[in-house]
Amino acid sequence: MNLRDNLIESLSGEDVEITPVISVTQVGIVEAMENTNAFWPDAHTDADKMAKLGSSLYELVGLECARIPFDLTVEADALGCRVDIGNEDRTPQVTKSPFDSSRDIKVPEDFLERGRIPVVLEAIDKLKGTYGNLPIIVGMTGPLTLAGQLLGIENLVRYMRSRPNEVEDALDEVLEASFQYAEAISSKNPDVICVADPTSAPDLIDPLQFKNMVKPRLEDLSNVITTNKVLHICGSTEPIIRDMATTGFDGLSVEEKVDIARAKEEIKGGGKTIRVGGRTMSMGGGDKTPKLVGNISTNQTLFMGSTDDVKAEVKSVLEAGVDILAPSCGLAPRSPLANIKAMIEARNEFYGI
């Protein structure tokens, strides 16, 4: 089976003989680091180690993709934030921003040459040079999450109620950085770009705020991405799933809190978009239905569950009609490699392979 074709055809809505099993989110786990000698934090800053760890779950247990990088601070780092690079148990985190308000946010002229952006771009080249038929998935930070890293998440959530213009201005500034980064990634021809915007979760912001502030920017970003694209938002996204479906992404990555069967009914028909005054606007309706990606629990099942737990949940999700099987969010670094293997075995057992 050509794994690349199987995934792309699934995202395109074509009939496939077997559901792909991938991860559009974080794939670095400690057991894989030990097997490949590509450890965090070095794999965040070294293109060879990033590529090796990003493809490690394919090499070790047959996960049907490579996925890089392993965190959501690449853009913030390049914009001037101070980043704690973490260790083998912890991903990088923004610790300090140079910006006090949206007026201070400026995209440097050499943005794409700063921080770890060149490392990610080089790692894509290395993966594409090594694998012909393995899907290469590259992650980037969604606009609201990036704005929150620059202004502070607590400030951002408060400003959305008290100073919405501040948030709008910040989103417009960070979107320019997102456009540049998305275009640079797209130029390397990965198979999928995953935009992860966890700060957009209904647990943090009101669904109406998502619709009015975040959705238009995600539509614009989707329009810039020239390859297959998946949108990941954490938490119980059912209140915003219909708006997510009309942003123009080919797939929606959801957590285990989302009922797959119900979500598929909600997003049926997807949505059409048009350009008005330079902005992509949703028209609703249409015949493009994004595919659902997920939603095996990362914390309860893949991290703390048994292999039997993993297999039971995989088969339940497949029966519910998930389009692409994947962890619900980024893998916990101490997730057992055996549980990742069990996810793939359960998919095969479901199809009688």
C-alpha cells in the first residue's frame, strides 16, 4: 500500500480500502528517542535529529507518517520570544515575550531566517529525501495561540472581552508571520500542514468569539496553504465544529470529547468560501465536507491505558466512522511504544488484516 496516496485520497474524500493511522500532532516519545538516539531538546534544534525522531514511530511500529516539529513555539521564537527549550519529558514553552501590546508586534524582515524555522525547513528536505511514499506532516501554530504567546494567554482571553480591538490588531499582525511561514513550508511540498490552535478551544473562548475573530483568520491562512491541510483545536469542539468545517481545511483533528458520528452529521456539506475585500468569507452549504481525524485519547488511553484499552477504543472510533485514525492530541513523551503499536494493530484487526 502506498501510504502517501492512502492518506491524500482519504483527505480528498475518495474511497480507500483501509483507514490511515497517523498523527497530525506531536509524535516524540522517550522510547523512540532511546531507540533512535535522537533526544529532546537536541531534536528541536538539529535537523537530522528532528527528521529521525519525526519518522521514528513509522520506523519502529509502522505509524503511517512522519511528523515534525514537536512543539508550538517555532514562530514565537522567531518573533523574539524567550523560549525554554525543555528536556526529554517536556516540550519547549514560551517564558517571556518582548511585546507589551499589539502595537509592538512587528514581523522582522528576516523572520524566516530566525530561530528554528530554518531547522524545520531543512528537516522537511531530509525527510522527503529519505522517504518516497511516506506522508510528511508539518505542524504550525494557529493565529490565536500565537497571539496569546505574544500577549500572554490570560491577557488575550481577558482582552477578547474588554479590549477586542487589541486582539483583532494582534491577530492581523501575527497572521502576516503565519502567512510567511505557511508559504515557506508549502514550498517544501510536504503532504500535509497541520495548523494547531489550542487557544481557540471553547474551554477558553466563547464560540461566538471564535466565529467572529478567529474563523476569518483561519480561512485566510487556509487560503495561503497550497498543500493538504488539517486544523487541530483541543477540547470539546462540538460547539464550533460547524464553523471549523467552513474554514477551508481538508481535515479537522478532534479530541476524544467529540462524538465522531454526531460531528460527521454536523459538518456534512462543509462550506463554500468566497473572497470579499481581500478576505475569505464563508458562505455555508456547499459540497466540501472536511474529514475527521482522531480521536484516540492521548492522556487516558495512549499514555495510561493498556494495549487492550487502546485496541478497544480504536475499534470503537472506527465503528463510529472516523475518516483518519490518529491520537486526539500530542502524544505524552512517556507514552508506551507498545500502545502506539497497538493502535496500528487494532486498525489492522478491524479490517481483518
